[in-house]
Amino acid sequence: MLNTTMQSLGAAPSAIRTLFAYGAERKKVIGADKVFDYSIGNPSVPAPEEVGSALVELGQADPVAIHAYTQAAGDPDIRQRIADSLNRQHGTSYDASNLYLTCGAAAAISISLKAIIEPGDEIIVISPYFPEYRVWIETHGARIVEVPARLDNFEIDLPALEAAITAHTKAVIINTPNNPVGVVYSLENLQGLASVLTRKSEQNGRPIFLIADEPYRELVYGGREVPWVPSIYDNTIVCYSWSKCLSLPGERIGYVLVPPTATEHVALTQAVSGAGRALGFICAPALFQRIIERCVDLPADIATYERNRQILCDILDEFGYTYIEPQGAFYLWVKALEDDAQAFSDKAKEHELLLVPSDSFGVGGWVRLGYCIAEETIRNSREAFGALKRDYE
Amino acid sequence: MLNTTMQSLGAAPSAIRTLFAYGAERKKVIGADKVFDYSIGNPSVPAPEEVGSALVELGQADPVAIHAYTQAAGDPDIRQRIADSLNRQHGTSYDASNLYLTCGAAAAISISLKAIIEPGDEIIVISPYFPEYRVWIETHGARIVEVPARLDNFEIDLPALEAAITAHTKAVIINTPNNPVGVVYSLENLQGLASVLTRKSEQNGRPIFLIADEPYRELVYGGREVPWVPSIYDNTIVCYSWSKCLSLPGERIGYVLVPPTATEHVALTQAVSGAGRALGFICAPALFQRIIERCVDLPADIATYERNRQILCDILDEFGYTYIEPQGAFYLWVKALEDDAQAFSDKAKEHELLLVPSDSFGVGGWVRLGYCIAEETIRNSREAFGALKRDYE
């Protein structure tokens, strides 16, 4: 009587959400300061002051103007303002028509996939990958194809990717800076990817799209540059969110960028707009469109995450854990101390450490630690990491 | 290379949006006061003062707490607050677990349909109906079945509905107070509907769901009561939005209510949650969840719409137009002066009157006038209605 696939998706929330919910309950029982919750990417850095002052200002403005429907793609002047900001950063020449504002990056990716997928299509992801990619790909009728990242540096394994591409490949999804590993793909790696996709698109006689999921773009360490993907590969669709850089995860504001370099970009823009309509999105929240108008050029506060990262790395080093040193985002990818990541995560729970097992990211044997949490929580978790290590000695 | 259905949906926006966009351009050319734009349901009544003061207050609150992810279904305390409000109004006993907050009613309907539709299903709508119903029904894989409303009072034609139900009928969508006609279904009509659906559900051996799309619930005239549909039919799913009653259309905040009376309501709740996840909704905008927490019990300001309605009815009476006197919502359903509603709408445009032709609502020969606009615009449109009438004499 129901759609059983939907029921299953609702009955078994993602491993991340499950652990997060466990943590919320556990904190009620033993106290919030006793649970070391590394489960979710909920930024600990406060939104910039400008967000609060914009709310105060908008609360005194004409409500009819502020809260009205905008165009489905978002207010055109605000989209132009965002395009101008991108153009200043990347030397591009986008305008309002290239942007479709969304309820965050999740909506942006779901809408982009819906816009391009036809029956029989395949979508490639680089594993480990954000688990919801599978949900959206399968919901919109395509088959997910997993290509493991290079084991040495977790960049894209280009020969493996090329071997996985078939005549049915419609798109590749990448995420850099990467959740869950924290790697930032190098310019060289992305140029190699562009070369493979260009060659294979020609062979297929139709474009293979590159969906660049970029919510962590501004969160990079050591002065690294994140290459601007549409300037490397023409058929890139950028899916962005201000959730992480402005610490607004609950507010659902982001965009799809269809660059004018994309093949038939007008038709693609129409398909994005049609997909948004078909799925039940009317417009991105109007008030937060106006907040972004005021805050689009603010820098992200990465100092806190950089400090957290160092403290956590020091703890992991002290006890001899193996991990990938993150170049960006706010996740650490740590080798589980047994093959079964779920069993390791369960063992960690006994020490009140909430670590997401890697299985739902498409690989075994690791856990993900989100370090966008209070510095004190990280410091206080030191003994728990020591005790967990001793369990395996 | 793209999903051609999505491209078509994006290339040909709804008739309402097309006329609205025409109006925006036309106002730039001849001045906003010269265009009589009855195209869209964008409330002219300002949001209550309490919304503005809540924004000012929240702009000074802890941003980490305010803007964080909530549970996918929404903050549980806020959901309980909404349930309490419903319980006070309707004598029900809902709790937080019965509510799933959404990005407005559009998302609520799309998610509800996705939650229940399986291949081969049919969804019944009462024509004239909100055009996007067709888009969501077909997107999620069902067939739309149109049952014309009774011609005398635009209530549900129960014998016609019963005849249209098959073994494949999964749900019926109703909208009361109704867009576009303005009718409020009587208790008797709804009880008759419940009786038909109960009998047919038994015959089919599975429930036929009733999706009650209720964004206009509070907007009724002459002290009318809008019956609470879940108290009449157990397998009702309520899709609600605060867009109209609190004048927040751009902010995208509403809910799906799965009442505990629904068959297998726990599984249905899971399917709703799974559908939200599958389509790319993460949570309803967090800040507006908090606004609703503060404003859920505020009355809607219907005096303005009641006055607008009277002024417009007087104008239509003066020139001898035929129309359905609205009992609720803020739309007037007016008989076109020729069989071809699109041609009539085009003729009206020559007098700067923007009236939505009825074809996209599934019937010919009428136009919809949204009177949620400035009173002065309605008054100033008098001569244009006179001139349009004379064109047909």
C-alpha cells in the first residue's frame, strides 16, 4: 500500500543520522560533556555577525517585499550579485541566468541528477563517497557505479575511472574538498579527469557531465587553492551550499551553477528548472536569499577548524592511529583497528566516542570523524582514544 | 542527453508563472499602477508584526543553536507545539511524531505522493485543480485521473468520483478552501466522500488515501467553518503551509500530518520521511521553524481579503460577469466571455488585466482572478473590466 523503497529509506536513516540521534539521547543520559560526538557535519563555528545583523535589519523591513515568492531560480538581482562574486574569484563571466538557487546542496544535487538522468543511465561516484549520492541516483532512476579512490593519496584513480565509463555513463560526481576523506583534488588530477571525460564524451557521442559538489570549497588548510572545476572541464555542473562556510546548515540555501561553457547550456538550465519544479521546490527560502546577498563575499572562519584539526591529529598521533591528514573540509578519515568498521564504531561507543563507520561511504575498514565540534570536546576525548587503542593491544 | 521531460517542464513554466512574469515585464514598461495583475497567489497582507520581532530577536540569539540542522522531520519541541495547537483547534490528540515539517505545501504534496505511489497507481484530482498536481503525480510515476466538480456548486461530485475509482486508485487530492474556485467543501460533502472512500478501500483491499491540501484553511469568509478532514476520514494526509495565513510564501515552511488514525501510520510516517530524503530535502528551514514556534497561534488577517473580494464582486456585478462567489481562499472563478479561455485571457491583456485561463486547471471556459493584491489596484481595474465586457457586446 506504500512505496516500499521510500519506507525503507525512512525506516533506516543514514548511519550518520543514526549515530547523531544516538548521541543526542546519550547526552541526555550521561551529560553532553561526557559524549565525544564526531558524527555529523554541523558547524561549531558561529555564523558571521553580519548574518545576525542582517536578520535584525530584515525584521524591520517591509514584510511583503521580504517574504514574497521569488522567481523559481531565485531573485535575479541576488543571482547577479552571486555571479559577480564568482567572477571576481575565478575570472569567469557568469550572470544571473547561470544560477538556480536551491534549498542547499542536497537539493542542488538531487535536482541536477533529475535534470539529466534518463532510463538506463549510470552515474559514477568516487568511493568513499557521501552516502546520500546513492539515494538520489537511484531515486531518479540511474545505476550507481563506484570507482575506488587511489589508495596512496585518495585522489581520483584516472585509469580505474576510465575503465568504469561505458556508453551509459551520464555523469561523474566529485566532491572536493572531500567528505569523508578531507583530500583536495590537485589541479593535475582534475586536468587528467577532464581529459578522460572529454575523450570518453567524444567516443559516446554525448557529453559526460561532471557534477562538482562543493560545500567545503572555502574550508582548506595551509593556504591551499581549490581549482575552479568549470574552468577545467566545460560540462561541469556546480552544486554549492552556504551551509558550511557561513555556518547555516539548517537554513537550506545553495545553488546549481550551469556554466555557459556547458553543451546546450540553455536546455540544461531549463532541465534544472524543470527538475526543481517536478520535485516540489518552489524557490529557495526568500529571506536567506537576502542574507546571502549581504554576506556572499564574507570569508569563512577556518582558523577554528584548523586548530581543531591539529589537536585531533596530535591525539591520534600520540596513540599511533593511522589516518589521512586532511587538506580541507572538517573530517578526518581514520583506519579502524579491526577490519569490521561497524564493530570498531560499536567498540568506540563504549568509550563514548561516536565515529561513523566507513561502510555507508562505500568502503570497509575506516571511520569518519567530523571535527567541527567544540575544541574542549576534542581535548576531553583524548583519554577515550587512548582507551580505545588499548582495547586492541 | 538530458531528461527531456524535465527540460519541457522548465522550458514551459506554468500558465500562472508565465502570466506573472509577463506582468513583471509589463509593469516596467507602462508602470506598476497601470497593470491589473490578478495572476498569482502572493499575499498582499503583510506578515504579522510578530514575525518581524521574532526575526529581530533571533538575529541576536546564539547563531550556532539557531541555524543548525534540525531532525529531518523538524525540531521535536516545535513539532509538539504545532501538534498542541492543532489539538486545541480540532479536539485531536496528535504529537510531534505525527508531523513532518517541509519546505512548504508543494514539498509536502510532492513528498506525500512519493511516499505512497507505486507503479501502476492512479491519483484522482477534482477539476478544476491546481496545475502542479499533475506535475508531481506524473513525476512520481502515477497516472492522473480528473473528476469534474459538480457544476452547480463546485463541490465534489460523489457519484462521478465513485465511478472513477478503480483497483489502481491510490489517493484522491482535495483542496478546501479551493484554489482556483474559492469553494469550501461542506461537512456533508466531505462525509459523503469519506463514505465512498471507505467503501472502495474495502473493495480494493487496501486504503485509498485522501491528501488534503490545506494552505488556505484559515482564509474563509462569513464565519464559515472548514471541517477538519482527518476527523472525517481516517486515511487522510494533511499537507499544510503557512505561506498564505502568515504571508510567508517565499520562506517555504509547512508540514505533512500523518494522523495516528491512518492505517499503518508508523510505516506511512517512515515512507514520508524516506521520500523527503530521496527527493533531496534535509529539513525545513531552521529559522522559520522557530518563527512558526512563536506564531503558530496567530489568527490570519482575513479582513483585507474579505474587503477586496467585495470590491471585486461589485465590479463584476456592475458589468454583468458570471462568477462563483468565493467562500474562502483569495481567488475568484469567472466565466470567460468566449469558449476559449486563453483567447479571453489574451483579450483581457489588451486592457492590462492579467487573468489566468482555466485550461491549465483542467477545464475550459473560465479564468482565475487572485485578489490578494492592493485594494487600489482592484478599484483602478474597474474601467478595464467594463471595456473588456464591451469587447464582447
